Amino acid sequence: MISQNTLAQPVMFAQTRALFPGFMLCGVIGLAATFVSEHYGGPQFLYALLIGIAFHFLTENAKCLPGIEASAKKLVRVGVALLGVRIAASDVSDLGVAGVAALVGAVILTISFGVVFARVLKLPPMLGLLSGGGTGICGISATLAISSTLPQTHDNERYTLLTAIGIAAFSTLAMVLYPLIVTHLGLDTQEAGLFLGGSIHDVSQVVGAGYILSPAVGDAATLAKMFRVAMLMPVVMILALGFHSRRKETAGANSAKTPLVPVFLLVFAALVVINSLGWIPHAVVTGCSEISRWCLVISIAALGVKTSFQKLAELGWKPIILLSGETVFVAVYMLVVVYLLRTFG
């Protein structure tokens, strides 16, 4: 008599084999983006997006499509979940009450500004939510995490890609310009760290901008940035609960399998707690961080493959105004906070 496990093995093998061509495509794009970034400079995620878009025609290939879809929707959850190993409760105490309050305010106000400004520009609120969340929290990682909690529609995929491209561009620009602002305004180490860590979008650009000035500023900026990364969990948790019913509607036949709280958020929270207790060795933290980065790079490459320039162009110039407005808003907010803390702190 043949057992169910024996029957299940060929089915699992067939499913894995069906995903392989699309996954390998996105993986090679991720490798190419990493090579260009490491050897010639520039943001790895942006390269993965743009190279991915060049291979959009492969979405019409039935052999590649399943792996592309899985890479875009599944790997991002693994990548975001593993970000939890980079955060510890001690980061919060090192910032102090005023620093924590300032950074929480930056996240909440930037997301709110994004939604309101999108309405002013007569853009979809979902685009304002994605761009505000990506700008306010931790760049492309936050954009992908927020996107995974929203209804899975083609429009939201376009908004996600557009936001990721804009955030990569503005974050790189900020990495170059903001150290000049710090020098011009004469900010001290802690002030510079709070400003850079609280206003630049992606972690890598925060590190780059901080260490342009000095190792001490780089450390302070990274600490502030990691607290913003920690804000990803409560924000995405709230959005997951708020959009649960709409995600079930778009899930169709799989709606019964849609959990109230996504599993990757629970894993993220568990890893934060375990790391805060000091139970995760440094080598494991480094390894998980690297796996997380690769998952996100491959996922963003897959998202690029799924999207065409023509569809992005249909959104017009207003999203650029939206993203630039959010970037300026969070930068001005953090500068105001820095001067308030200098005056009354």
C-alpha cells in the first residue's frame, strides 16, 4: 500500500521544478545587480529593479512565470522576517526618550503626510501609504513589507515598483547631499546621527552618509536607523489587521488560508525578542542578515520583471512630486527636532 507521504513527494518535486526557471532568472538578476553595485558603486536594489524591468518579456513565458510570482510574493516575507535578528531592545534605551519620540513621530507623520499629499495630488491613497511607509521607515524593505499586507492587485504591484525606484533614487541623493547639510549647519555627532538616521530612507545609504563624516557619526546614524527598522513591525501589523478583509477578497479561493496576522510578522517579532535576550550568536545574526538581503534583492528583481516601463509611465509625473515631497518633509522634520533638542534638551 502506497502511503500519502510517498505520493506527496513527487508532487512537491514537480512544484519545486516548476518554480526553478523563474527563480533562477531572478537570482541571476540579483547576482548581476550585486556585482555592478560592489564593483562600480550605486544602490543594489535599484540595479535589480532596472535589470528586472529589461526582462519583462519573460512574464509571457509559461515556464518562468510561476517562479517569478513566487520570488516576488514569497521571498519578500522571508527577507523581512529575518530583519528581526538585527534589532535589540538595547537600541531603544541607547537613543533615550527624546530620540525615540522623535523617530516614532517621523514614521507616523511621514506616513500620514504621504496619504494626505497623495489625495492632494489626486493619486491613489495606496500609493501614498506605500511611499510614506517606505520613506518613513526603512526604504525598499518597508515598501515590500507593506505591499505584502495590501490587497494583491496589479495596480498595487505598479505602485510598489514605482515607490521602490523613487526611494532608491532619493535615498542615494540624500546620502550625497545630507552630509553637506550636516557640515554646513555645524551639527555635533549625536545631532548628525539623529538627523541622518531619521531622514535617509535605506539602511545602506544611512551607513554611507554617516561614515562619510566620521565613524562616530556613522554609529549614531545606524543606531537611529535601526530603531526606524524596528518600527516596521507595529506599522505592518496594524496594516495587516486593517486590510485583512480586503486581502481575503483578492485572495479568492485561497481566502480561507489568509491569516489574520501574517506569519512573517510573528517570526520578525520572535527574532527581535530572542536577539534582545542575547540568545542569537553574532555569526548567526550576520548570516541571517545576509540571507535577508539576498531574499529582498531577488524579490525586487522579480517585481521588476513583472512590471513594464509603459505601465509605470501611465502614472505620470505626480508620483515623483509625491516622493520628493515626502523626502523633504521627513528631512525638515528631523532638522526641526534636532534644533528643538539643542534648545530645550
